[in-house]
Amino acid sequence: MRRRPHFTVLFSLVCICAGLIGLIGVAYSDALARAAWRSYRAPKLALALAFRDANLAFEIGNFYFGGSEYRTPVARKAFKRAVAIDPTLPWGNYQLARVYFVENRLDKALRAINRELEIFPNNIRALYVRGLVEGYSGMLAEAEEDFARFLEYAPYDWAPYNDLAWIEAAQGDFAAMRETARAGIERAIGGATNPWLWNMLGVAELNLNNFDAAEPALREARAMALALTSADWRAAYPGNNPDQTHEGLAAFRAAIDENLFRAVLGRSDQTQ
């Protein structure tokens, strides 16, 4: 059985070939980049050699962000390389913004997603990503506008209802939060069995001191959250580190339990 050459041997061969690139052109460099990636899964080498192949760099980025492996530093470098080669690459700045967001590099995430919208103003899904970045940056009015605009485009998607409710809560508008959560439960696909939306409804009622309404909503949220699988959690947060799935799911369930405790306590106080 023929064995693949050791990586150091491959690197030495590429270095020798790299000296010829100026003579034979960058097309050969791109071919070497494709071989380094597709035959040997050597992302750093492939990205160093990719001069014109933005699609290859984008492919590498997707492999490490939402693909087979999760390594945001490699994905970030790949997406940066992709948009450097082709600034108008569809979804290039969008993916780069998502990586910056999960790395908590919010200023860079905002710049990248704004570039995506400048180049592709009809990429409405970019509004959702920008809303997340704005929300975590404290730009609440801007986030509310972007989530509301995205909801016009995707009225059957539960996530923008959830995040719009989050922004309304951050602004102290719990009546609007309640209506948004209710709308998501009624309109979104799977909304009636969505623990995030039921939790949002319960929290809104809790903050409005409607404990009789808060408790049953939060009990619904708790039952649904207990039924969530790791796959459900990863589907809800596709950009997050899959190794933190258990931790995130446990924290979500604990937050619902805390909200439910407050609702039960408030209801008890009202009856005394």
C-alpha cells in the first residue's frame, strides 16, 4: 500500500515549487494550494499558496466553521483570504462576520457584515447577523430595526422572534416582548413547541408581574427544554463551539428553572 509523504517532506516540496511560481505563474500556485488542501488537509499551506482561488479559501473556512471541524482561527484566516482575493465573493464577508461574532470581536464583526450588505444589499439574512452584533454591542435601537426587517422577510423563522424579544427586554419594553413571543409561538414553524419562545413569554409575564400567566408559560418552556437533544442545541446555535453544547444546554435549563422559581414565588406572594 502506497503511503502519503510526511508533511515535512510535502512542505519541502512546496517550498521548492514556490521558488518557481514567479516564473510559471500563480495558476500553478493555486493548483498546489488545491492539492495541499484536498489531498493532505493542510489549511495553512493551502491558504499560503492560494493567490487567486477565493472559492478554495471559502471552502476551507466552511470546513472549520459549520463543517467537519470547528477551529475559528483557521476559519477566520480562510474567510479573510477569500475576501482579500475577491472582495465581492457572495457570503464571504457574511461568514467572516459570523466568525468574528462568536470570537466576540464585535467591532470587526460589524465592519464585515456592513461590507456584506454594501455589496449585497438584498442579502436579507445578513440583517439578522447584524442585529445580533448590534445587540451584543449595546446598539439596541439598531438591533431592533434589523430584527424587525428580517422578520418581514422570514416570518416563519423562530429565531428573529426570540432575538427581537431579547432586545425589547433589554430596552425594558416587556409588553412588546410579550407580544413578540406570542407572535413567534403562533406564527413560526415549530413555535408552539419552542422552549426559547415559551421562556421569553414567561419572562415577559414575570416582569409584568403577571405571575399566573408566567408560571404555565415557564412550565411549558421547562418541559420542552428537557426534551432538547444535543443535536437540537447545535442546530439552534450553528456557529457555536460544539464542544460547549452540554454546557450551553445546561445553562439554558437552569435559567428556565430560575425563572420558574421566581414565578411560583411571585404567585404565592400574591395569594397571601
